[in-house]
Amino acid sequence: MAMVTALSALPPGAAVARAASVKAAAAGAVYKDANAPIEARVDDLIARMTLDEKIAQITAVWDAKSEIFDAKLQLDPAKLASHYPNGLGQFTRPSDAKGSVSPRVLPGRNPAQTVALVNALQHWATTQTRLGIPILFHEEGLHGYAAVGATSFPQSIAMASSWDPAMLRAVNSVIAREIRVRGVSQVLAPVVDIARDPRWGRIEETYGEDPYLVGEMGVAAVEGLQGPGHARQLTPGHVFATLKHLTGHGQPESGTNVGPAPISERELRENFFPPFEQVVKRTGIEAVMASYNEIDGVPSHANKWLLEKVLRGEWGFKGAVVSDYSAVDQLMSIHHIAPDLEGAARRALDAGVDADLPEGLSYSTLGKAVREGRVSEAQVDKAVRRMLDLKFRAGLFEHPYADAAAAEKLTNDAQARALALTAAQRSITLLKNDGMLPLKPEGTIAVIGPSAAVARLGGYYGQPPHKVSILDGIKARVGDKAKIVFAQGVKITEDDDWWADKVTKSDPAENRKLIAAAVEAARGVDRIVLTLGDTEQSSREGWADNHLGDRPSLDLVGEQQELFDALKALGKPITVVLINGRPPSIVKVSEQANAILEGWYLGEQGGNAVADVLFGDVNPGGHLPVTVARSVGQLPVFYNAKPSARRGYLFDTTAPLYPFGFGLSYTTFDLSAPRLSAATIGKAGQATVSVDVRNTGNRLGDEVVQLYIRDKVSSVTRPIKELKGFERITLKPGETRTVTFNIGPEALQMWNDQMQRVVEPGDFEIMTGDNSVDLKTTTLTVAP
């Protein structure tokens, strides 16, 4: 129906005339030959394009959708042809209603509606434009397709807590198929920034603070989205991943989003570059997104050294570099390194940015700049070539359309929902337990807190058909075996819409009334389950001056600490479940709670997963992907510090509240000291390190075995320890398993004082354990 409408809405005779024109243009065209090499097809197509058609391919449409829709938000082909006579390169988020509007204000399109729009646009592009170039669609899919009806998985930092790349690969394969089945070929994920400042609201979007962990999880995510291996051709059920954000984004000045990243080249190469490099070298990644921030005075979207010399030169990246949303424009409006949009476009194009998202405001000026001699058409051709290459590799010239029935059937199916539950279960981390957990489903249990009765999904959330709150999960689990009492306790923010600009903390007086009511509700219960943490507004991406999301404090927002104190005064056992986007400073809660679970945002099945863990149906096995600070004064507090750091404080400790890699279980484990296959190796040599792990408790459980390395004496300063291997294993009571890691040049190498990557001879401390603090050691010698 959508395709018929697209044709019939044209003036009489226009469809036939346009079709004839398209046929004539394509006669003998190599680019139309599916059997021709992609490079030849791209060459042929570029040779046929006008300058304006080229500019169309490196721009996009998002908020301007309203110009091509009718009053019912349906595509108007006449308006489309009028506004985009040279075709459309990219179309931003076809699943949303009409652009950057909160889905709570204007719900997005369901699978059938999205497919109808995609197909109508592709029909117009392939049959009604001069050269018939299909459109490249992209969507968000950080922890689930951010669309109506799609499956919502745990937020990225939660899935990083699983330390389970195989699970993350499976999750992203579901995300890919739910997106691809709607006719979309590119997703703006994953985020492989290392997160070194918990004040930064985007920490929830990352896989944590460590470059090795983030790299392994990033590789797994890309393999799930695109498929394994280095094949650059997109296969059915997969989408092009977009690696973001290159780079320095995760440690902004003052912890504020988009802030400068005053990071040296050595720091970049040792910590920020490795996750990106691992993904580029180990997968078929086809798209990279530059970061908003500047590094040493040069914004990433104008950083030729970063995008050309390092990314394309040193790492051999072959795909397209796309801008973050409006980041090219910000070279003028925020960074002030360009006087106008054309100047911003020229800087970004010269640096190697191939597409201007989400609207193309800056790159739309390039046509005039070329005609007037300020930009060479060859520069434009280079960017166009890369964007066309994506379209050919996605198979869009042969298969531009989607199937609505398939989209409806595949989206949020039983397999996806089951995986969402498993992912949530494996992401939960037990931080404290004095024996209170697992709970028994008996007596009276109070479920209290601002996130008890709502399923919080985190930033870049989708709109799943079913969401399970912690309250609902507990009620379903205990049935009539226990009495459940609920009270909200406090509100954190007046609203919890991640998209809304204004954020207002809830009224303290009203919260104190809620606290009093919660105390009365809990007075006669046997145990309390208390949720604390964030809403999607109190920790989020701050993408504009009027849309903030970073905080100068790590304390619980509002009156949450008062709520805990009031309930603690009742003398009842309390289990705290943290639902949050950042690691909070909860010193008093940590001291006084009987048990603490860190859940982050757990997705649509979060309530069931929390209940499974609370009542012992699932033994928690997550471990922290970040260090938890005692206070903001400890920052930065990442585990892989330099030897001169953390000498000490007056009146306080430098020790974190919880260390990187930490996580408890309902069972106990014993890890042996590490054993080396060889005590001495050459600089190019290999050794294995083995650790025996025994489940010494009486429950089936998971342990995360971690390998750290320290160069004892080096020509430049090195971290006190660096993660170089990990494995999550499941053991039965009494079972022992040996975990083995390989140690070779990649694990031992460093950047020397000449900024060369080398392995220096000497002694290396080899450390193993189940967190970054409690480690057993041996020594490996690297001979000259």
C-alpha cells in the first residue's frame, strides 16, 4: 500500500516519465550489475553523479522529516520529490514519529509502520530519482533497538558486569536482526569509550573503565551486530555497527559531556585507543563515529591525525567515518574553530569525516564551496565513495525493501525475551551479603523505593511491549507464599523521561511524607527490599546547555539516604537493590545494609531477574566493570593507576568503596596461585599461566577469574597493574577447573620513550584473582 501511494501521489504521467529516465540512465551501468566488483560499481556510479547528487549522499534528514510528511505523519511523495530532487543519502531513525521528539510525547512507529515508511522511501529513491540510489537508514541500538515493540536488554554497563563476551555477542545478534528486519542497515553502537569519570552521565553507555575489558566486549558486540570475521559484505540478519566515540570522550574535563579531554598521546595509546584498535583489527567494522570532545585543542571531527593517520593509516580502517549528531556544526557553534557552517564542513571533510549526521546542515554547504573553488570535488568524491560503498556492501541496490510480516513476527519473540532475562540475571552483581540473601519466600516482605514499581531501562531506551518491575517480579515469584507490602518511599526526579530537557528534583517536603508512609508500611514486616539509585534523568547524556545529565556529586540524589536511615532505624534486615546509571557513593549504605545488589538498568526482564537472584533461583555472578569511589574527592579512582598516584589523604583513605572486578556469590571459591609454563621467555615468546578454581561452597555458582600484569621496572612509568585476561566459569559444588591464559608480546608490550610499541626485557609480576585487589602473584622474566 505504501509503495502504491508513493507512485499515485505523483502528478499524472510523472511516474512513467521518471521510470523511463531511470531506465535510460541505468542502461549499461556497471553500478547496476550485482556481479561486478564493488569498487567498479562505486567508480561507475560516481562518474555518473552530479555534484548535487554527491552532496545528497553525505547528508541526512531527521527533524526535517516533518517537511515531507502529511498531517498524519505519513510520507508525502510530492513533498519528498520537491525537497530532495537529488535523492537522499541517509534517513535518520525511521522508527521515530518525526524526529527528535520524546517517544513519550509522540510514540514512534511500530514494526509494520516502520517498514511501510522504509519501503515507500526506498521505492521513491530507487525508481523515482535519476540514478536510483537507495537510502541508507540508521537507528540506535545501544542495549536493544530503540523503537516500539523491540526487545530491551540491560544497559551496556550492566552487560559489562557479566564479563561474558559470548552473552553480549548473542544479545547484539538479536538487536541486529530486530533492526535489519525493518529495512535498516546501520546501527549507532557499540560505545567503546573507557569511562574514567563517574560524574559523566554517559558512563552507563560504556563497558567500564578498563581498555582490555572494553575491547573484548566491543569486539563481541560488533561480531553480534555484523557477524564474525572480517568479511565486509553485510549478511542477512545483520547490520553495520558504528564504533563510537573516537575518542577521549570517557574522561571529560570536570566530568561534563563534550568537555575537553586533556589527554596526552601516551595516555591515548595506552588506554583510550586500544578498544578501538582491537575492534578495527579483529572485526569487519565498517563505520566509526568521531567524538564531540577536543584533544589538545583539536576537536575530533577536525582531527586529521586521529581519523586519517591513526584510524585509517596505523590501524588500516577501510570503512566510513560518520559524525556524531550535529558535531560538525559544533566546530563553529561550540569549539569556534570555524566561522560558519561551510568552514566547519571544510574542516571536517579535510579531517576525514564522510557523513554529516543527523541533518547534514554543514555538509549541505559543500556544493556551493566546490563551485566557488574553496573545496575540491575530489575531496567530496572521497567521502561519497565511502558512503556508497556501505550501500553496496549492505546489498541495498539489490534488496532495498523489508517485509512487514517478518518484522512483526521476529520482533521481541520468545527467544529474545528469554535472552533478555538471562542477560539481566548474569549482569547483577552482589556487593555485600551478611547471610540475608537468598531470601526465603515467607512472612511479610516490604518492597520499597523509587525504582521498585517501575522498570527503568536507561538511556537510549526502546519501547518494549512488556516491562517487569522489581515489585511485579517479586510478586510473581512468591505468589501466595509471602505477603508483599509496597511503598514508594521517595521520588528522585519529578519526571523520568530521558528525552525531556528540564530536570526537577522532587520536593523534599513531599518526599518526607512518602518516607513516613514507607516507615509505617514497613513497621510490621519481616524484611525489607529497598531500591535506590537513579532515574533516566538524574544520570544521562547531557547533549545541550538546556539538556544536562552530568553531576558534581556521586551521592544519592534527593532524600534517598534519609529513606534508608529511617527504614534502618526500624531494626529490620534490609537488602538494597541499586538501579542506577553511575556508580554511586554509598558509604553509609554499604556499612549498614545487610545485603547489596548492583543492578544498573536491567532491561525489560529486570524485575524477574532481580527476584530470581533475591530468592536464590539464580546465584549472582556479576563483577564490577568500574571502580566505586567513596566520594567525589577520590576522583579519578580507576584501578590501573600509576605508581606515584594515591599516596594518601589526611583523614581518609585512598581505597575505593568497591574495587574494579569485585563481585560476590552465594557460594565460595578458592583460587590457587598462578602457575607459569615457563619462568623465562624471549621478547617474542609465549607462556601460559594456569589457575585452579574450586567451588568450596554448596551451591552452583559462577566465578570470574582475572589476570593482571605489571612491568616491575620500565623505561617509562607503567600502571601498577593492567587487566590482560579474564574468564567467567560455572562450577558445581566441590568442582575444580583449571583456567589457562596465554601471555605473549601483546600482553607485555608498552609504548617506550620514543613512542614505539615494544616489549622491554625484565621481570613482570603475574597476578590472578577474582578482583583487582585480592590477587596471588608469580614472576615472569623476559630475557633480552
